[in-house]
Amino acid sequence: MSESLFERIGGQAAIEAAVDIFYGKVMADDTISKFFAGVDMNKQRGKQKIFLAFAFGGPVKYDGKDMRQAHKHLVEQGLNDSHFDAVAGHLQATLEELNVPADLIGERSWPSRARPVTTS
């Protein structure tokens, strides 16, 4: 059996580093940080670490909401495709900063704007 993407990018240590760097970028971005007003960021980071570990094929169970349901209240506050693009860009920049090879970044099928969180 081949290694999962989770293992090939460095396992939980890589996820921990990625989430911390990612949220640093997100919170420094005035176009999207407003959506995190009042959010317990330690709890948010914890949820994101579980989600990414799961998404990368790690040994965790994710039983949280799907993207559309999790972001529904933000859509009502104006979340749109430009915000999605900003978040996706910060995630890609984070993975690149951590020297994750481009082929591994491209291996994961990320949510796309073809099916954005802003549609029903």
C-alpha cells in the first residue's frame, strides 16, 4: 500500500505548521479576516487541523459539517468567490512556503469555484 498524501507531506507535524502559518496569512488579510471576528481561533485552528489531516488521508475521523453548511452563515454575511479565492491562495502559499512539492499540492482535489460554498 502506498503512503497517503498526509504521510508524504510530513504527517501531523506538517499539518500543525501549515494551519498555524495559514491562519497567520488569513488573519493578516483585511478582505477575509472580518469573517473571523468573534471566532475562538484556537478552536478554529483545532478544527482545521482535523479537517486537513482527514482531507490528506491521515488517520483521523472528521465528523464536522460539510463546507457548504459550515460556511452558510458567512455567505449571509457576504462571503463570495473573491473570498474563496483569497483563502485558497493563502492555503497554496502556505504549502509552498513549507516546501510541499507542487505535484503533491496539485494531487488533492480541492473544492473549486465550480461548486462554491456560495451556491445552494
